[in-house]
Amino acid sequence: MSSGYDSAKQVFADWGVDAEAAMARLAEIPISMHCWQGDDVVGFEAKTGTSGGGIQATGNYPGRARTPDELRADLEFAYANIPGSHRLNLHAMYMDTDEQPDRDEIEYRHFAPWVDWAKGQGIGLDFNPTFFAHANADDNLTLAHPDKGIRDFWIEHGRRTREIAARMGAEMGSPCVNNIWVPDGYKDTPVDRMAARRLLEASLDRMLEDPFDKTTLLDAVESKLFGIGVEACTVGSHEFYLGYAIRNGTLLCLDMGHFHPTENIADKLSSVALSVDELLLHVSRPMRWDSDHVILQSDDILQMGQELVFSGLLERTHIGLDFFDATISRTAAWVIGTRNMQKALLRALLLPEAELKAAETALDFSKRFILSEESKDLPFAAVWAEFCERHDAPTGRALMSALDAYKASVAPRG
Ligand code: RNT
Ligand code: ZN
């Protein structure tokens, strides 16, 4: 234990905050790290369509993982530099097989190597159907496509991902969140939004009709405001999925890049949590649009952490990340981004929550203001450093050296 931590612990105690309890709570919060930051959302299948869907990684920084083995090596490095036990969020396009099954042919065995690896690493698994980067998605319509054959293709894909995810959850002894995001939308103003939304609902209903035990599989649905190429209308809007999740008992996924740029996503949690049991977050950083920048210790992320803690929502929120930047070291993006999410949670856990809430209840907004601002100077960094040390993860210069050395080691991949 460092003397820096000793004195920080005392400072927090003087504010009525137990730093040990905060660290113990943080250690129990798994972050589901997304596999797609490691290879610029390319995946490991023989591609039949454009990347599409309005999502795009830009940049050509050397070191992109080209194979499952390379991606796993990069992930192992990343997890070793992130304190605590976490999860991997895998997309169906990341199958590990020589068979080249199409999306409507995938089976558990095509993903079994990931499960073996995750077991060995002590990492939980989450999953996603992939409704983009395929010839059947080139119209930016999948589950809401007017062609029944195309809808059926994607329904079959979705059904298979649920079976695979449930098996993963059973193997891992921890429910696998299977998150559904479809790119469906229109570049220009549609004239029959109702038809598209009815098709999407009917397709989802079929995809989700088989019941699974919640101890193995948790279905989630993710809305979006717009994307490149789907500027005018997204079929699966926030209102569409909020209603769908409430009616069908699925998780609702809130991606921080999928709302109007002036909306505060943290503000939505407490409202949504009154109507849906469990939430999934895609913590991301939109810059002017759904740009998926790596998350910083920005106000948005800090507010998200505080809202999760202060609203008591950690128990029923699954925290996933969703960013991808190909202009910087991909492993550094994972490590720094994931740690930033943890830092936001730790800061919230170290705030004088009871005192702040009491001030608000007493309508003492001056006190709430003073406490909020003064607490920004509390020695959070010393507690974070202690947390990292206890979990064998480096900080500061040592972290920078580790990230630098790894980035250099993968640069020859091109
Ligand atoms: C796209 C959604 C979706 C994807 C991933 C790859 O706008 O945010 O979550 O980023 O599924
Ligand atoms: Zn997302």
C-alpha cells in the first residue's frame, strides 16, 4: 500500500466515503470489451458485401489483427493491462473456422475456439448477430426488407445467434447478452414508415420466438437515430425499441452515439429503468455524429458512471463498449478506453453520495453546488493507482511503456 493511498483514504474518510468499499465494488463490475476495436470491424469471414450500415472505422494505423489468433493475442495483452475481470463482446462475423458458413448457416462449433479461450482466460462472453457487411444488407435493409427471402435469411441468422449465445452462456456459467442492432433505414425520406416498422417488428418477433433460460441468454435491442447513408429515417428508432423492449421483456441497449448530439444519455437511464428490467450500454463518444471515438474521461462518461451508481442501476445494467479508431494503436484504444469507463465508475463510487442527495432533498442547491465542485478535487488518482496495483495492472509511465512495446511488436503486421 502506498503512502499516497493512505492519505487519500483518510481524505475520503473525512468526506464520509469508504475508499476500500469503493474499490471492492469496482472490482465486481465487469466491462464487456468489444472485439471489433481490434480489427476495424472487419471480421473473419469471406466478405460478400460492403462494410455498410453507416458504421465505418477510419485510419490505417499498423497492427490490425488479421486472424482470430492475432485478435486473441491482442485481447490478452489488453486484459492484462486492465484491472479486474471482464468480458468479451463478440460479433457473429468473428467466427473462427475454415468452413466459411454463410450468416444463415452459422453454428456453435464455428465459435467454440472463442469459448475455450475465454474459459482459459476467465473472461465472460457476450454476442451479437451481424446484420451488416453482407450482400443481403447492401440496401441498408435487413429484417425490414420488403423481400421476404431477405427477411427470412436475416431471421435465420438471428435465430442461430441466439442458440449460439445461449450455448456460450451455458458453457461459461454466466448469461450471454445477445444484442440486436440492424442498420435498416433510408437515405431519403420514406413514404411508408409504418410498413417498414411493422416488418421489423414481425421479423424480430419470429427471431425471438423460441424461449431461452435467462441464466444463459439475455436478448437486447439497440436503437439508432441515423447513420451515413441512412440520414432520413432509421426503422429501429429509440421509440420503436423502447416500446419493443417493454412489450417483449428484452433488454434495451442505449448506445451513447445513437441520439441527437445535445441529448444527455445518462439522463435517460432512470426513466427507461422504470419500464425495462435490464439495460445494456454501448459506451461510446460521438463527435458531431455517431463517430465511435474512443471514450475519454469526459463529462458524458463521468455522468454516465455517476448515474449508474447514484440511481442504483449497476445491478441491472450490462456495461458494453462500442468505439473503434484505426488512427491510433488499437490495443491502446482498448486499454485506455476500458480503464476510462472504470475510472468514471470509481469516481462516482468515491463521491459523498448521501450528503449530495440530502442537500438536494432539502432543496439546498447551494450546498449541492459547492459539494459537487469541491469534490472534483478529491484524490481519485491515488485510489485508482492502488486499485491497479492490487490487480497487477500498471499505471502512468509503466503503462505507457507497456502500450508502446506492444504496439511496436504488432506493427510488422502492416
Ligand atoms: C452501430 C451500432 C452497433 C455496432 C456494433 C459493431 O451503429 O452501434 O452496436 O457498432 O454492433
Ligand atoms: Zn452500438
